[in-house]
Amino acid sequence: MILLDGKKVSSLIKDEIAREVVKMKGSGLKVPHLAAMIAGSDGASETYVAHKGKACDQVGFKSTLVRLEEDVPEKVLFDKIDEINENTDIDGLIVQLPLPSHISEKKVVERIRVEKDVDGFHPVNVGRLLIDQPCYISATPNGIIELIKRYNIETSGKHCVILGRSNIVGKPMAMLMARKGNPGNATVTICHSRTGDIEAVCRQADILIVAMGKAEFVTAGMVKENAVVIDVGITRVESDKTKSGWKLLGDVKYDEVAPKCSYITPVPGGVGPMTIVSLLNNTLKAAKKEIYR
Ligand code: NAP
């Protein structure tokens, strides 16, 4: 079994990005600049935003954090987005989800200018992914593709089963695995809460990608010998063994599944760090105007 070490790979990619930033500065270009917006004080969201800010520092990007109150009126948040849309120094904008319930996620996603949508959630970016046109690709599925690439995992002709059909992970993941290309060219099955006999479908998978948010859902009996297992899930559970009083669990029962796999991601240290470097890569592309002029 080979561990898909997202922490190690992401650190290599950060070095590559940092070198690129030095080059940009050397040629008199401005450094990439990512803005993040957070509304309210959800613990997990705070952690994610802090990680993204730290990653920007590590590669030499400029970063701006816009902090809004939990009860911020929708109009104020939209005005803030418009302001960033107009700010020529800022290349990319992410609005940390979930948002307070009185704010429409759909409207927020559509308000961000498509050229600055480095999360790849805007309908135009999602649509362009579907028809194989240059676009910002949602960071988590793109990070998984990068991990597969770096470990030279064969995907062509394989059966890839994806558990979860969210707009930000499951659906774009399916598009990327099924598209013509390498990685890609897989035969893809998407499962969700209405799938019948999900265990049997999972057992057919050469590559199993799990993005459900159900801690330790996938057990050894659901996995074929030598399968590649990629665990996106993150659930915080209480723990008396850690200083913080909590730990993270994936959607896969790692200890019993890992011995059956050819490759597997750990949680933490697998998909999470790859998601962050994907976001950095999208921001770099935005700064270089590689996708939209
Ligand atoms: P989501 O929007 O909640 O979607 C979950 C999906 O799982 C849905 O499609 C749902 O089916 C399906 N599902 C839930 N329970 C199921 C069951 N018992 N059987 C079959 N399918 C079931 O989640 P998400 O945003 O994709 O995130 C999934 C997980 O990944 C979460 O733990 C999240 O924290 C984590 N995540 C991690 C990263 C990272 O960087 N590591 C990034 C993003 C998300 P229905 O559609 O039928 O409801």
C-alpha cells in the first residue's frame, strides 16, 4: 500500500509556485493577490481561512481577509464583493462557505466576477469545465487530479466510483475523471443518498473517491483488493487523546481499508493540503491572466 501524501506533494507544489512568484517579481510584475471573505465565526471556516492565508504567505502571495459579522445584511456583503471585483490589485476572491442562512449562496457565487472566481464555483466556470474549455476548476477535485498525476496512477479505462454529488466536489470530480485526457478517461459512477446497494457499487471500484461527510462510512468489505481510495471527508469528533479536545476523521475507516488498497490518502494530510495548493494555483493563473484576459 502506498500512502498518497498530500502534505508532501503540496509542499513541493508550493515551492514551485514560490519560485514562479520570484520570477514574476523579477520581471516587474505584481505578486498574485488573493482575497478571502468570511461572514460569522464558524470554527471550521476560521481554520480553513487561516490555512489559506498562511499558504499565501508561504508562496509570497499577498492576501486580504475581509471579515463580516454573522448578521451582515446581504446588500453589504454584495457591495464588498463588488468592491473587490473592481479592485485591480486583487486577482482572486473566495467567499468561505457555509454562509449565514439569510445570505443566498447562489447569489454570492454568481456575484463574484468569473475572472476572479478562483474557487471555480461560478456557473460559467462549472459550465466551461463540462465542455472542456479553459476555466478555474474547483480546488478539491483539481487537487485530487494533481495528486493522481504526481503518483502516476493509471485512470484510463478504470472504473471510478464517486460517493457524493455536491457541486464543489462530487460532480466536478466526475467530470474530471470522465473527460478525455490523462488523468481521465475513466468510466465513472456517481453514488448519493438514494443509491441502492451502495456497498456493491463500491466493490466494483478500481478508484473510489469518497466525499460524503459521513465519518468512517467506507469499511473494508466495501473495497476491492488493490483499489485506489481517496478520502475527501472531514468530520471533527471529540477526542480525549488530543490537546485540542477534537480530531479529524475521514469518510473511510482507514485502519481496516488501507491494507487492501494499492494507494490511499490519509485524513488529515491527504486531500486537504492539495485543495489549498489548487487554490494557490488558480490564483497564480488569475494573476497571469492565463484563463481570462
Ligand atoms: P455535501 O455537499 O454535504 O454532499 C455530501 C454528498 O454525500 C451528497 O451528495 C449526499 O447525497 C451524499 N451522501 C450523504 N450521506 C450519504 C449516504 N449515507 N449514502 C450515500 N450518499 C450519501 O458535502 P461536500 O461539500 O461534497 O463535502 C463532503 C465531505 O468532504 C465533507 O466532510 C467536507 O467537510 C469534506 N470536504 C473536504 C475538503 C478538503 O479539502 N479535504 C473540501 C471540501 C469538502 P445527496 O446528494 O443525495 O444528499
